[in-house]
Amino acid sequence: METDVEFWEQLRTSALWQSLPQPVQVALFLGALTLVPAALVSTTAFTRILIVLAFVRRAVTSQDIPPNLVLIGLALFLTWFVMAPVWQTLEQEALRPYLADELDGVSAWHKSSATLRTFLLRQTRRQDLALFLHLAALPEPEEPDQTPFRVLIPAFIISELKTAFIMGFLIYLPFLLVDLVVASVLTGMGMVMMPPILISAPLKLLLFVLADGWSLVARALSLSFG
């Protein structure tokens, strides 16, 4: 990854890049910016948080409440909260020295990538990392800092998906018990024609509110990145 960064830094300062017309340079720069949202989603806590929040909404059978916009907004700000220590380190060790002309672009990238790599490795399962190392036909790195991003990022995403689905399953369990109890009671009363969801849905909402569910979910998500 370091050699790739040096290559792009050399390309940026090369005669080929300087010879491109200004509109072409702007167009290429704007095209590169379109990859920033995907990179942020793939290298932060956003994926796990959003999936777990979606599981919560399905578990309480509230359909489209809260709306997708609210759910994504909550996921973004929870991601901001969780990633704040990492971003603060990036700002202090890479961004500020770079803006103060104390570091060049390559050195700033090396420092920021080391911080980001530490976060990704802490959240990535060893078996997922080993899988992508095997698929890439790469030997196991001697040091964690030597793990290339082209292996680390997909392993991190797979680990995040697995963790999110495990948390979603655990969230589903108590609400599944409510459905089973309601269905059993209705069957015992001979009300087999009544859909159990008509009774279980408000009960699950009441259970979620009484348990202060949103606070518990936010706390569990924040602590899961510890």
C-alpha cells in the first residue's frame, strides 16, 4: 500500500499530470471524491451500527418507523461518536502537521494509515483476515502493521457483517419469545383466526419502550467497539 501511495504522489507531481488541462484535473479530482463515501462506510463503524439499527426496527415490527432517514442519521452520529478517538489521532498526528507543512503527503499518509490500520485490525477476526490472505496468495505478515489494505478492508467488512448479524440475532430473541407467548395464548383461547401480530406488535413496542431500548442499543453498539 505504501508503494501505491508513493506512485500516486509521483504521478501527481509528474510532468504528465502537470500537462493535463485544468478542467481535466478538476474532473479527475471530483471523480475520485465519489469514492470517499464508500471508503468511509467501508473503514468505519457505520456498517455494523446501521445493520443493528435495522434489526431493531424489524424486531419490534414497526415497519418503516423510524424512517430510513432517521435511522441513517442516527447511525452517522453514532459512527462519529465511536470513531472520534481515531479521527482525533489522525488530526493530531497527520492532518495538522501536513497543513503546517511539517510533513509531506506521503509521510502524512503513512501516519494516518497506521492509525486506521490499528482500528481495523482490532475489529477484524483472525479467520477473516487469514481467508483474504489465502485468497490473495500472500504470506502471513510478520507484523500486524504490514497487513496490506487490499486484504484488511474486505476482512474488516466481513467481520463487521458477522458481528452485526450476531447482535441482531440476540436482539430478535426476546421479541420472538413475545410472539410465541401471544400465539400460544391465542391458540389456547381458541382464537386461531386472529393474527398474533395484532396483539404482539403493541406488546413488543411497550416492552421496548419500558426497557429503554434505544439507550440499551446505543450503549451496546458503543461498547462493542471497545
